[in-house]
Amino acid sequence: MYEDLSLYIDGEFVKGGGRKEQDVYDPATGDVIGLLPHATKEDLDRALAAAERAFEKWRTSSPMERSKVLRRVGELTRERAKQIGHNITLDQGKPLAESVGEVARCADHCDWHAEECRRIYGRVIPPRQPNVRQMVLREPVGVCAAFTPWNFPYNQAIRKIAAAVGAGCTIIIKGPEDTPSAVVAIARMFHEAGLPPGVLNVVWGVPAEVSNHLIRSPIVRKVSFTGSVPVGKQLAALAGQHMKRVTMELGGHSPAVVCEDADVERAADMLSGLKFANAGQVCVSPNRFYVHEKVYDRFVARFVDKTKKIKVGSGLLPETNMGPLAHERRLPAMAEFVEDARGRGAEIVLGGSRIGNRGYFFEPTVITGVPDDSKVMTLEPFGPIAPCVPYKDLGEAIKRANSLPYGLSSYAFTTSSKNALALQNGLQAGIVNINHFGQALPETPFGGIRDSGIGSEGGSETFDGYLTTKFVTQMD
Ligand code: NAD
């Protein structure tokens, strides 16, 4: 049974003005599994009015009250992880264990925000005169508009909602129309947890129309987007015109550097596991593999070996390690990366094609000998394609790793502390992982630099995007 899809406005689950509905597909079969109602302009205006009204009370609510709601949603998330995960596999395609794991881990995001929202402190600054008091207060920024993508439909949405709700903001979220079940399930849990009407609102529609309407509205004071770099730039520009604060979690093209002294087999196994998780549709997926020439052949052989063992199929089958791509438009995108590389003399050492003609399956693909200016080395593939290239010295590898305008995540494998230090200092990215993938926890920062975005949704930085600073000075 798939989720009953609806809008959530002012504390009510509604089907909207009812003019438009969109089919939701199972990417493993291409079959229609649900109908998603779109919001009319009137529905969006109702959501805006509800969020504005609710903000008047929620902004001064006790952090204990916010904490209680978030904790309850954490409990419900644990209880319902299997059902919600099942629906994510139906509309997004990832293997059931990955879907259920995504939801279950997000309970931790609820707990963490429930704790941290009680510690949103201001400060007192010593005055220059004895009869003066100087204080810094942190206040919720106001009504937020959030736009979340289809690759981690639960995770991306709960991060934004938990931070906004915890900070005392109200929020209108447009989730991913391709994979809507998770966001509707989240709204149900907040509803049952007693969140006052209007604090959280969920809308659906044509993405550009919804974002344009919400961002231009004077009611909205903050915009948070997770998605592609070009769309992020458009939304940030629009928000800038209206002087609205933004958090932008955009794409990357994460490099992975494997040094001569690395544990090569471990690096190959770990990187293959990470690369093909969620069929490569991960903003922090390792995408360009720079391997020292002395260990290059060994690395590629092991990487291919490990990758060959990946079982591709319906995410509902227990033996599946990699599901289909999340929607049909990713298939021609993958073919284009492969053809461009082939045309430039690269060798497709594994995969390279669509699997069958039912569902959106694509082979785990490994490419070698691909030039640095090819499409797959310069544009985010956002799919199961791994290009590997050799390098001679570490300085050169770091330079090539930094040669794109992005800077989200980066990976490196080395056993030398000298190399580790050079990599920590040299790699230009918001996240640097050395011999380890330790990212996306609620307590650690998550965000990119350069074209990969602005701000962090994770760690103690998380509330910064949802709070304003008020300086109060008073004389007796
Ligand atoms: P896309 O750019 O069309 O859409 C990406 C997401 O942004 C979708 O959820 C979409 O609904 C939303 N979106 C698109 N235009 C919008 C607008 N004007 N206003 C508000 N939301 C809008 O790309 P796609 O084909 O769906 O996905 C492929 C690309 O998206 C990838 O290459 C990847 O870079 C990027 N992406 C990134 C992330 C991430 O976590 N950073 C997640 C999903 C997709």
C-alpha cells in the first residue's frame, strides 16, 4: 500500500484546488503508483497566510514545547521506519535496507534538534558604562520556504523541518514530486505529535512556479534549497532580489584521491560501496577517482572486482544492492556521459548501458583513461558511473581535484600523516573524508563551499540559518 498523497495546509490534509494531479511512478517498473495533487495559487496563499499566522505564536513558544514535538516525531519515525521506507523504495527505487535505514537514522536528527533547540543561547557583552546592559538575542527568522530533492526524500526534508521548527520558525516545504511519500509521512507525524496548525505546511506543484510564488512573497523571510547548482543559483538570485536569507545545499563533483601509500584494497572496496549507494544519486558521491600511477592498476582491478558483485534489481528484492535510477530522465543523461567518454578514447571497463527496457536500470559503470575535460570528469554524473585516472604526485592530484568550481565533499586514502595533512589543507571542499566516510550526522556540519552552496544543515551551525541576531542595549 502506497501513501495517500495530499497537501498539508494549516493543519489539514487536503487535495488542494483540485485542478491538477501528477502521476507518481515506480522507477523499477515504470508503473503509476500514486496521484499527487498540485497546489493552486490560492492553496499557496493559504499556506503563506497560515505560516504567517502560526509564526506569531510559535516564535515565542517555549523551546521545551518544540523539543517535545520533535522528540515525539523521533519516536514515531522509529516506529514507522519500515512502512515509510517501503514507500520510499516504491517511489524512489533504492533498496529497502537503504530506505528503511535512511528513515530510521533520521530519528536521530529529530532527537538532536530536540536537544539543541533548548540551547539556543544569546550572550551578554560587558558594557563600557556601569548603568548600561548589552545583550545579544537570537530570534527565529520567520516563515521559511524549503525545497527538497528526490534522492534522500526523508533525510533532506526532516533536516530542514527539524531546524526550522526547533528554531521557532514556521515552514512551507515543497518536497520532490517524483518521490513524495516521505514528506507526506513526515507531515502526518508532526500532525500527530501535536504541532500547531500552520507551523508546517506541505505543498506540491510545478517546481519553478511554486518557488517563484513563495520566494517573491513578502511573508517568506528565508529560503532553503537542496538540489542542482543551476537551480540553486536561480533561487539564490531571486532570494537576493528580495533580500532573503538562503541556505543552499547544492551538487558537487567529489574527488577521491588514492595515494601511493594507501591501503589500496580497502580504499577500492570502500569507494565502490559508497559510489554505487543509491545508484550514485548522492550529492556527496565520489565521482572522480585520482589514483597514484604506482597503484593505479591494482586499484582499478579491485574496484572493478568489487563493483561486479553489485546486484542490480528492484529495491524490494532482498538480494538487491542497487536499484533503478529514480526517474526516466536520468537514463539519457547516463548514456550521454558514457558516449562522450568513449568518443574521447576512454575505455568502458565495466557496464555502460541501460539494463532491459522496463524500469530505469543502468549498469554500475567504470571508465578508465578518460581525459580531465570530458563530461563525466567535469559535470556531476549523479548516477552509477565511476571514472578513474592516474596521477604522478600529490600536488598535481590536489590541483586536479580542485580544478572544478564545486566544493562539497572530497575523499582521500593514505597511511602517511604528511599526505593526510597536505590533503586536509589542500582539498577545497566543505567536507574532507580521510580513510573514512563520516558525514551527514546530525551533530556534524554538512554543506559545501564555492558553487556547491551556502550554509550548513548539520552540526552546531544548523540553527544559524534559521535565526537572526538582535543586539539590545539599555541604560538605566
Ligand atoms: P533538477 O535540477 O531539475 O531538479 C533537482 C531538484 O530541484 C528536484 O527535486 C526539483 O524538483 C527541484 N527543482 C528544480 N527546479 C526547481 C525550481 N525552479 N524551484 C524549486 N525546485 C526546483 O534536476 P533533476 O534531473 O531532478 O536531478 C538531477 C540533478 O539534480 C543532478 O545532476 C544533481 O546535481 C541535482 N540534485 C542534487 C541533489 C543534492 O542533494 N544536492 C539532489 C537531487 C538532485
